[in-house]
Amino acid sequence: MFRNFIISALAFVPAAAMAAEVELGPRPYYLIDQMADGTLKSKLQSCQNMEFKQSEFSIGHRGAPMMFPEHTVESNVAAARMGAGILECDVTFTKDKKLVCRHAQNDLHTTTNILATDLAANCTAGFTAANGDNKASAECRTSDITLAEFKSLNAKMDAANAKATSVAEYLDGTAGWRTDLYATNGTVMTHAESIALFKDLGAKFTPELKSPSVEMPFDGFTQEDYAQALINEYKAAGIPASDVFAQSFNLDDVLYWIKAEPEFGKQAVFLDDSYNDESFDHNDPSTFRRSMADLKAMGVNYIAPPMWMLVTTENDKIVPSAYATEAKAAGLNLITWTLERSGPLANGGGWYFQSVKDTTNNDSMYFELLDVLAQDVGIKGMFSDWPATVTYYANCMGTPNS
């Protein structure tokens, strides 16, 4: 059984115990220490000796990829041990149309060792060394290989060295604030295996149906077949629809689940990428692709934009954006992403903090932004690359689902 595989191969404690034994480690305390004195810091400090429990407010974003290769057994076990009550498998498919966990159908060249194996010959585009102004490149898709071949791969931290002149250099591109310490021989998973693992870890499920890199239909496999196949694997595993938050950036996928699988559709999550529109302004509803009321009328109950779309600043204070206000007024539940994906925050925080960059100057902003999102915006859950921080906050503050 898959549980036995986890225990024997990874020498972790039994799965039933993992869900109950939350171990946060030093990072939440490190972040709290950096905060300016005030009410929030005092409240968080008051919880330092409490017994922490798993929280559905804390969502493992591809597991715990700050330090572990994403979408691996190891990454998700780490996330569960940090109290993540919901875990994510980004779902794509192989050449033989089997569902597997990868962030993109075409990321094997940056997330696995495929280029260092004989399977490199199967890649859509093999390794090309950097030359002058031309960056090193490759493209390897799950649809280039069978499920059996996929399972032979070892996962690594998602990174590539654009200046590489060899495959070994290309595979060695991990950001300095992440680590390769736990990245040796990461165990890749099928979607079905992720369901078994997450169930054993006592967590709920948030699979994301990824946009195919291949033209659909793929060998007769339509987009609706793909969306249905994801749901079918939860049904086959006996997982209740109430434990599953299926996601997609493709609104048609969400609408398909609402129509074809209404019990699962109730919790289907529309990932809003309106930020890709040149005219989009998160503080101007007239620039939104569609109104929040229209989404609600379609049967959508959950939407998930990135964090920065939900907040803005007024007089150097972080406050809810018009986007957040409109969504709540329409009765939509909000989930957001991704805390602790930005690394050190000394210089504005980058893409995920762009709407509050002028108030972002150190790592304490992770807790400060989380507090506004939880208390003022009213999010239902937070994706994080290091779930311990969100788990600490959820337990301490009594946020929803904690």
C-alpha cells in the first residue's frame, strides 16, 4: 500500500500520527521577532507556547517548496507536519493520458532530472547551451513520456541556470534563499497517489487542473475528459466532494464541474488571472473582465486571486482593495496565494507584494499582510510555500477553519 511505501522509503512516523503532531520549527518565531512592537506582535508572541494543530486555513502550495522539491511525497509530508490542513496537487497528464502532479505540463526540465537521463531524447526540445545573448534552454513535457517513465524520474527544486553551458550547470540553478539540502531524489507522484497520501496525512485536497501545453483534444482526450478524469479519481478513492476544492484558471473548467459534478462544483475554485490584462486595475471595478455578481450568478462560489490584488495602501496602511470589496459584496469566498514565495522582503517583496511595495521593507511583512488578509479582507485560506507561518497565525488568531 502507498502508506507502507511512505513509511519504509522515507522512515517517517506513521501517517496517522503525522496529522496530529504539528511541528512548526523556528521560522514563525524568527518572523515575529522582526516585527515592530505593537498589538499584532504582542498577540502572536502570546501564543508561542500553545499546542498547535492542523488548520484548513493553512494550505500547502505544492507542499512546502521553500525547502523541498514541489509536488513530491517529501514536500507534502513536510507541509502536513507544519499543520497544513489542505494540500495541493497541480494536475497534468502523461503521454498515455495518466494524471500526475506537476505545476505545468512542460516543466520537467526544471523540476526533475530528466535532462540527465536517457529520457532527455524524448523531450519536446532538448538542452541548448547558453551562447552569447542566448540563454540556455530546454522543454520537457509530461506528455512526452509515459506514466512509467515519469515515475522513474527524481524531482528537484524548480530552477534552471540560464547561463549554463552544460546539463549539469543547467540543473543547478536553485535560488540562494531556497535550498538543495532536501532535494536529492525527490519522489514524484501520480494524482491518485497524492490523494492516498493526503488522506493519510489527515488533509483535504485542492487539485489544480493545469492548462495543457499540447493542443486539445490530445489523442482523443478532450478538455472535458481531462476535467472529468480529475474528479473521477476522487470518486474512485471514496473522497467526499466536501473535502475537495478543485481549481482552474480556465473558467470553462469550473463551469463544467458546476454543471457535470455539482457537488464538487460547489467548492470549485476559479483562479483569477485578470492581472494579465493590460487595462486591469484591482482598485477599479470597470477594468475587471467580468463583474463579481456575474461570477456568482454562474454558480462560482470561490475565487482565488494573488495576494496583491486583494489589498492596497491608504496613508501607509494596508487596506482591502476594491477587488476584495466587490468580491465579498457578491458573496464570493476568497482564497489567495502565495505567502513566503518571494524570499527576503527587504526590497519591496516583488510580484506578490506589488500593491503594498512601499510598506514592505522586511520579512515581518509576511505576518502583517497575512493579518490584513485574514481580518479585514476575510480570506478563507492562504497558500504558502512554508505552511508553518500560516498555521501559527491561524491557531493563534482563531481564523476560519483553524
